[in-house]
Amino acid sequence: MEKRNRRTSKRSASRKINPVKAKLASMNECFDQLRNGLPETQEAYINGDRITHSYVKSCFLMIIQRTVDINNAIIEFKGQIPHQQKHHSFQTLHQNSAINKETLDFFMKALECYESIINPYQEFAPAELYDVSCDLLEYGEAYTRQLENYFARFSRTEK
């Protein structure tokens, strides 16, 4: 009977992790879209048309929102209540050793850009969006790796 309870416990833990894995897979698709839609150079992006600018902006916003969704799912999985403010979700993941300080710092900066983009009264320069989008590809991959390592550590402690 004890073995069955352990298996059931692992299965329910696995079900709780699966939404995060699905969100990570979705986020990886967004990374591919951004990678494919982002021109090779900043100059090419700045001189690009409105569709290119809108596409990159949309990819950036989707990725940031998905990271916040993933963060909140992890926070809920840990039995905590997610905060209303997006930056708190990254701080909580850092406090739980899911992401490192460098990744936290980048996403704090990316959230400022996110807020600037969604605020209709604030100007956000195309050059800045290009730079932060390039960085998002790099730090997004680091974020994903760090979460995979976090879950690997978590599942080892569950056994």
C-alpha cells in the first residue's frame, strides 16, 4: 500500500508540473518565432516596416507574459499564492533558487520594457526593442535551462 501511495503522490506531482512543461514548450515556439522574425541587424530592424516592428513587439510581449505564467504556475505548485505584480514572480523564483541573479536582473529590465510597450503614452524606441529582444533570446534560453535544472533537482529530492 505504501508503494501505491508514493506512486500516486509522484503522479499528482507530475500532473502539476505538466502545465509548466506545456507552457515552456509554447514559450519555445515563441522564441522560434522571434528568432525567425528578428532581422539580422539593428539597422535592418529600425528600417523595417510596421509589420516587422509589430511582429517583434508581439513576440516579445508573448514571451514575457508566458514567463510570468510559468512563474505563477511554479509558485502555485510550491503551495504559494502568486503575486499580482509580474516582477514579484521572478523574485520569488530567484528566492526559491529556480533562476539565478543574472536571469532575474535581465527579466526585471525586460519587464520595464514590457510596461513601456503596453503603455500607450510612453514611447519605446525601436533600437531598444531590438536590443532587448536579442537579449531575450539569450536569457530566455538560460531561463528555460535553469527551470529544467530546478525540476530535475526537485524530482531527485522527491524520490
